[in-house]
Amino acid sequence: MLSKKQEYELITSIKGRGEIPLKFAYLGDGAKNWDAIASERTDADNGINSVEANLLRKKIHNFIASFPEVKKLNIIDIGCGNGEPIAPILDELSKQDIELRYVPIDISQEMLDLAEKFAKDNYDDIETKAIVLDFEMGNFSDVMFELKEDDYSNLLLFLGSTLGNHSGRQRVLTNFRDSMSSDDYLIIGVELTNFSKINRILPHYEGELPQNFLYFMPEHIGIPKDKTDYDVSWNDKLNQVEVRLVLKESVNVKIGAEEFTLEQDEQILLSRSVKFAEWTITKLLSEVGFRNELLTTTEDRGYLLSMVQPTRYGV
């Protein structure tokens, strides 16, 4: 399931900083676990996916106004999940005289399969082109350039408040910026949080579905769930929710040909979820080198969508 490079990255992450990067949870059968969570988030009236989808539907005409005469458009869904979050965009664009190509990008082939199935089941005439890619590892300008052949334009999407899951948020955004030309657009969605009400958020990371998802990779490498405690906490300094497993006894871990022991009471970070204020996300985008074209929030200022382009620096 893991490539050699991924094995080395996972070993280094565990030994070096006590973390199993969240991206590995989506591999293999972990995709099904995420699909279960995504369905719950979509069904709930106040779930992230539903809130984001409603905001997209309200503002979709403003977003696509940036492509007034486009005839061919790539919908590039970065970290695609099961594909459902991009439905409001495809619903509207499929009504127009535009040749659409849906391009899901993800580290997990299983997630790509789910996203492609969603697109093909719901949009009869759409072309799909799935791309296995770890966007944390560097820019992918070659992929973006090739997609623009035959006069296609690029609209990149990074939805579902996924940005907050990454420790290197600037690095991820820089990879996006360095992959885009001056006529490409990126729509990013993030959850905004009232930090005084953080205790209302923590229960969302507890329960059976989140644990099934986050324990997939630990159990795959030899850390049984029943030998750990599951801990959800708020890091006030970093403004993030943190989910850890705490070992109740020592366990032997095997990753590829490498075997090592994790000792009792060691903690392994399974997930982080950074929470943004409106000014922190706009500042981050600006510092990385994006120019804001359109910014909109829900009425309660609980969710933000921003459409950006790379800044062209003068010489």
C-alpha cells in the first residue's frame, strides 16, 4: 500500500516528531472510512460540507464570472475526497456551453476512484482525468501546464477546510502558487472559528467514525486500538485541535522492512485541525503570494471562500 518513499516518510515522521501524517489515513481502505465521515458532514445541516456547499451555490455566479468567454475548463479538485464538495460548481457549469473536465488530485487512488465515480454518476457529459499526486512534496506545474493544452483554462479548488490539516500550510500554498500561471484561479474554503467557543468543536473529533478513520494507519503498522487511549485537545498557542493516541503499553511497529518499538506513554499525533480567523487566512494567502479576487463568508462568519490568483511581482 505504501511506496518506498512513503515508508521512509512515515518512519521519519514517527521517529522524528511523533506524528503519523494525516494524509496516510486516506490510503487503501482508509478511503471508505473518510467517505463515511464525509457523508455525515454533508447530511448534517451545520456540517462543514453543507455550509460550504450552500455558500458556493449562493456565490457561484460571482466565481465563474472570472471566466466570461471560456469554452474549455479544467475543474481541478485538490485533495478531492469523495468528490461531492465540488457539486455546486459542476451543477452550474454543466448548464452552460462549456466543455468541462473534472481533474481530481489526491495521494490516494481509492479516493480518486470515489471522486471519479461521483462525477460520472451525476454528470453525463463530463470528462474525468484522475491524477495521483502528493501536493505536499512540491509544485506540480508540469501537470497544470499539460492540462491547459488544447485551450483549456484552469480552476483549482481546495475545499472542505483541508488547509488546516497541514503542518506546513505555507509550503502547501506555495506549491499551489508555484504551479499556477497568471490566468489560473484557485478557490479555497476554510472554517472560521470563534476561539471563545472552542469546546463546541472538540466533540466533532470524537466518536466512532473519526476514530475508525484516524486509527486506520496505526493499526496497519501494528498499533492496536485497544493498547492506546484516544485524546482530543485544543492547543491555544497554535490555534488548533490536536488528536493523539497515547500508548498504554509498549508496541512493536513494522513499516516495510523497518521494525522498532514505541514505548508505553509515548504519544503519536494523528491529526491537527488549525482554526482560522478571517484576518489570519487572508494574511496567510497574501504572505504566500496570492492576490485576492473575491472573498465571501457565511452570514454568521463561520465559513470563508476566497478566490485568488498568483501575484505578479514587478522587477
